[in-house]
Amino acid sequence: MRPIEYVAPTTVDEAVAALAEKGDAARPLAGGTDILVQLRGGRRAVDRIVDVKRIPELNELSYDAQAGLRVGAAVPCHRIYEDEAIAAVYPGLMDVATLIGGIQIQGRASLGGNLCNAAPSGDSIPALIAHNAVAEVAGPGGKRDVPVEDFCTAPGRTVLGPGEFLVALRMPTPPASFGASYLRFIPRNEMDIAVAGAGASVVMDGNTVTACRVALASVAPTPVLAEEAGAALVGKEPTDDALAQAAEAARAAAKPISDMRGTAEYRTHLVGVLTTRALRNAIQRAKEA
């Protein structure tokens, strides 16, 4: 590794200035579970690392029934799943916070970092989309909000411009009878990259689905909000036929590639299976809410 300047600002404005000064040659550091590996492996070269963990807004984890959930971009996964109130209200987040890496990684890795890494296989991203998450971005022009489904633009690329960085993720309080779930398929039991993943959320009125979101991982250049898959269930009872229609719409939204971990055809098949199972889990959780 070549020499890299390290700075640790304590305010959002200081971090923006430190990042903007170096442009593409600067990167923020939250948990470091992605960026440090990339630097060590020569996959990324930077002149400056901006450690954002000392900024209070990036360490905030707060939930209020009126305001919803706010997760600072540097909040590690373990803080999320150890909070019983958050676990009860945001079940899809628990699915991903407990499976990103092993327990040691969960002590460092953050949902914000997983999003900013912008890997098509990022496990947290479909769950965030299912929970209607919004990314709060700070930069030289001030703050702006970006729906998570619009945040990733290509593998490893995001909407962040020069000097911009992710401050927090915000999610509204789910309505009554809400459920969410995330499932993935991996070649081994843990600490592997998803061959395919599916996140889903539903709102139920009796036995009728009144709202539904389906999001996919590892089957396109970016995580995908499969809008037609969600729409296929709205206004219907979640029968086997209705779920099959949603699964077929999710398969149509997938644009997978073939690689050493699976063929495009295999991934497309997995999308249908995982979407159906994630929807069933979400529906069961909604009925139990």
C-alpha cells in the first residue's frame, strides 16, 4: 500500500471539506470492512482516508413512533440487532444485520457502508428498499435525500458526487399489520456472497395485501426495486397463484449474468424461489404484528 493521509473530522462540514479537497482521491471510512480490504488488495487507490466515526450524526441510532428510525452511516450492525424496540418494528433489518459477515464483522460493518460499497450483492440494500429507506447525503451544496433504490448507479458506483458522503439512513415507522423479510442463497452457510437475494415487505388489511415492495440483489448491475412484483399482490389475497404472479414479475425484473458462482438461468430461477419465500415470511410477520 502507498502512503495514505488519515484525517478524523468531528463535524459534517469538516468531513465535506476534507473529502472535497481531494475529490476522487479521498474516501470516507466508517466500519472499514470494505475499503480497507480494497486498499490492501490494490483494487482502489486513494490519497486520503476521512474517518467519519467521530461525527455524532453518523453514530446516531434512534427510533420514535412519530419520526421513524434513523441509522447513522457509521452505526455497526450489532447495535441495530441488539435494540429490541428496533428489532420488533423493522424485522427485515434484523434479517440483514445478523448475516452481514460473522460476529466480528458485525462489530464494525454498517448498513451505510454496505450501501455505499454499492455491490450488486449487498445484502442490506433490498431490505432497506423494502423498508422505504431514504439516504441522507451531505456535500458542498448542503444536504439532500435520495431514495435507497436510486442510490446505486453501477457496480461500485453511487449517486455521491465530489465531497459528498452518506450521513444517515431514515425509515418511516411502518403502518399496522406490516411485515418484511430478506432471504439470500449462498454456496456455504455463512460469510459468503449471495448468488441471489430477495427482500419483501407487505401491509395487510385482514387477508388482503394493501401495499407491497420487492427488491432483489445479485441479479443485475445494481440492486433492483421490482415494482411490478409488488404491484402484482396489491389488492389481492396472497394465494399461491398471486404469489406465483409476483415471483414471475420479479424474475422478469432480474438481469443476471453467468459467472463462476452461478449461471444467469440459475439466478433467475432463484429469484422466483426467494421472492416467494420472502413474501410468505413478510405476510406471516404482518399477521403476527
